[in-house]
Amino acid sequence: MIPMFDLVVFLWVPSHTRLERLVKREVERYGPEILNPADPRHEAHRKFMEWAAAYDDGVGSNMRCKVLHEEWMTHLPCPVLRLEGDRPTSENMDALLSFVDEGSRKR
């Protein structure tokens, strides 16, 4: 599939923001009880959050991590648009549309 890519968008959000969003989604999906150590799902939630927290600093072929994603992007045959930071979705979308529009004018 990679040779068919026209563009890769790399979205990176600071760890604290990403983890806050994950907890919020987990609570929305499974209920606030997962935050309670007495809940049978709490341990799975805790392990998931621990795994997610390791993304920025983790290294290893058995996990998704920023280091491996950075390396993977260096070998892509297409442009990579990096959207980094804690920007509103609307700003990221504007940047993406602008990038695509600019690329289509160059063709």
C-alpha cells in the first residue's frame, strides 16, 4: 500500500494532552468506573494508559512509538505533512487543506 500513498499526515500532540484525551474517551466509552481500582476493567485501563504514555519515549519493535514512526517516515515515497502541537482541529484541517491545495497547484 505504501507506494500508493499520495500524502502522509503525521499528527503529534504533546503527551499530557494526548493522555488527557485518551482518559476522557475511555471514560466516555466505558464509564467513570474504570478509574476505580475495584472495577474489574481498571487494570486493563491502567495498562492501556501506561502503554500509551510510553509512545514519545518508547523504543522497541513490538510497540508503536514516535521513534519508529519518525524512522518509517524517512523512507516514504510521498510528502509528509507534520501537524505538531496542541492546536485546534480546525487549524489542523486548514493546514491540511492548504497543503493539499498548494500541492495540486504545483502539478
